[in-house]
Amino acid sequence: MKVLVIGSGGREHAIVWKLAQSRVVDKIYCTPGNAGIAQIAECVEIENKDFSDLIDFVKYEWIDLTVVGPEDPLAKGIVDAFEKEKRKIIGPTKAAAQIESSKVFAKEFMKRHKIPTAEYKIFTSYTHAEEYIRMKGTPIVIKADGLAAGKGVFVCQNYDEAVNALKLIMKEKIFGAAGEKVVIEECLQGKEVSYLVFTDGKTIIPMVTSKDHKRLLDNDEGPNTGGMGTFSPNPIITPELEREILETIIKPTVKGLKQEGIPYRGILYAGLMIVNGKPYVLEFNCRFGDPETQVILPRLETDLVDIFMAIAEQKLNKVDVKWSNKASLCVVLASEGYPGKYKKGIPIKGLDMIKDLKDVIVFHAGTKFNEEGIIVTNGGRVLGVTALGNDLQEARQKAYSAVGLINFEGMQYRKDIGLNI
């Protein structure tokens, strides 16, 4: 069969890499892809403003299944457009994707269905929002309502930080229309975890647990990023806690959406804070996490196509999903200046030295081939170096040994992934 993957990051490289191992996949296309993906799939440039060009490509190439990596096309209704044309695609509809694309929708939904989350208020007025911050005090969390490429959440430790965040969102409109409403919520203190499941709207199959390191610098310091590294399994999530997450958060979410006439099919990601042993939702994502995917999929033993086809056909209860007992760990290598401004086009050295390393995979994120055919940087997060080991310590040692072989000018990465559990 033929598969199309939409996206260009490390998450999409991990998906393509896993699909390439399938016994039934003959050909993989990716749009737009990156230098790493180009080595195992055919990368194509397709305009996808209204999805018609994508659908034409899928029809012309007789593509059997499309997999959507990033949130933006999901929020814009790509699944609705494909389903209208009777084309198989993995991901939630535009209505269901609101669980990520609108923080206001997500918070109000959780309130309606008694899903544990931080106390919050919604504002459309800068003046009222500022008054509320003054009254509530800090630390406090300020979120732009819409999609902001993972940068729309501000954890503010004092009043000046909070007002500055509010100005950026509501007055300077750095996120455009995504900042017309803001959610201001209490700052939960605890351990942050990622929890992902496959669902066809009826059956829920949990993925192995993982933890993402969001902050740029060691010891969870510095600005928030899209993720600087991950590991799996996450020892914080005990079997008892996992049961509670499923019963109080995941199941009520899938059931609640269905009750509201919004069946949810695809991948559901819950970013959680564990406070005194209890899980609270920080955010939902309507797709695989990045870089969680880079540690989850290497542990998957079941054919990913079997899972995707079962989701598309609502037969997930027929699939026996198996996982490796090995641990995995991913270190993200980022450009100098990330998450702010950074240069592109810097040559990357050492990738050839990784190819023969056992249990090590380098997932490309912001990379491309330059005119000379050399792999160069093309984004803020450039590579995700993932390793498998019998335990977390072994996976960590293998990953950082591989990191030591790679170099590009200005390369930055955290040295403590997997240490602060």
C-alpha cells in the first residue's frame, strides 16, 4: 500500500521511519518532509491551503492512507475534507481538534465533564485580565486561546512578567487572532507528564508513558520550547496513577466529545501535572507529541499501519498492540538562539558516524539538503538523537555518546535529559 505523511519535523520522521518497517507498505510520500525523511520516503512539495491539491495528489497516486503530523492542518479541517472525498486519513475532525486549537473550548469542555484541570478565567478584555492578575497574584499561567506553535503559554512568576505576557498576546498581538481571548489559570505545582493514547472514538489503547523536557536549559530553567528531550517509560506514572488518568481524564474526554456529537478518532495527547499524586490536565493535543513520538514509536512492536487502519475503520478493539520492555531516550539538538531567532543553512557534521551505531536513531527535524547536497540546519530544533537501552541509564549513555559525534556551529542541547525524573 501507499501512505502519505504530512509534516516536516522529528515527529513526522519518526512516523515515516516506523511506517517504513511495515510489512504492507510499498511506498511512502511526505510533504514537505526534511533531509532525514528524504532518505526513506519521497518528499513532495504540495500546496495545501484548501487541501484540494493534497486530495488530487492522493487520488492521482492511489494513496491508501494519509497520516497528519502537525496540529495546524487538523485545526483547519483536513480530516473533514478528506472524509468528504472518502479518503482514509488519521486524525480528528476540525470540531474534535478544538481540544487543542482552542484553549477556551478545552477548558469549558473539561468544566462541563468534570475533568480535573487548573482553576481558570477567560478574558477578551486586556483591562479586565490585568485586574484579575492583580487580584489573584502570582505565580500564574497565561495562555493564548488559539494555536501559537507551542509558544502561546506563559508561566509567570511575578506581576511584571504576567503583565508583559498579557501585553504581548492582547496588545502587540504576537500570535495574531490566536490571542483575541486569553485563559488565565492557577499555576499548578508538581510533576509534569505526557500521556498519549490511540482511539477510534470507542476503544482506547494507551501508549507507553513518557516525559518531555520543555525548558531550554538544564534543571528545567530558561524559556519554554517545543521540547528539548524526552524519555520512556516515565517512572512517575505507576499502574495506579495510569488507571486514574484513564478513568478521570482520557475516558471522560473521549466519551464527553462523543456525547456532544464530536466523535474523536486518532491520537489524543494529554499534558498532565501530577499534584499530590492526582492528575490534572494542563493541555490536550490532537496529535502525536514532538519529541514524545521519537521515544514512543521505537518501543512499538505492532505494525503501525495495522493500528492506523483500525482507527480509520473503527476496529481498534481487534488490534493487539505490543510494546518493547526497553527504555528509550531522545536528546534534541537545537540551533543557537532557539527558541528565539536563529540562523539556517549551517552544515551538520558527524551524521555518517551514527549510521552503524546499534539502537541509535537520529530523527531529523529542522534539516534540508543545500545546493551542494550537504545536510544543513533549517529550523530551531534540528535533530533528535534517540537511543534504546535495557534501562533508562543505558539508553541515556548511548544517546549522549551519539550526540558527542554530531556537530554544527552554535549547536545547543540539554545535558540532563533523563536525570530529573
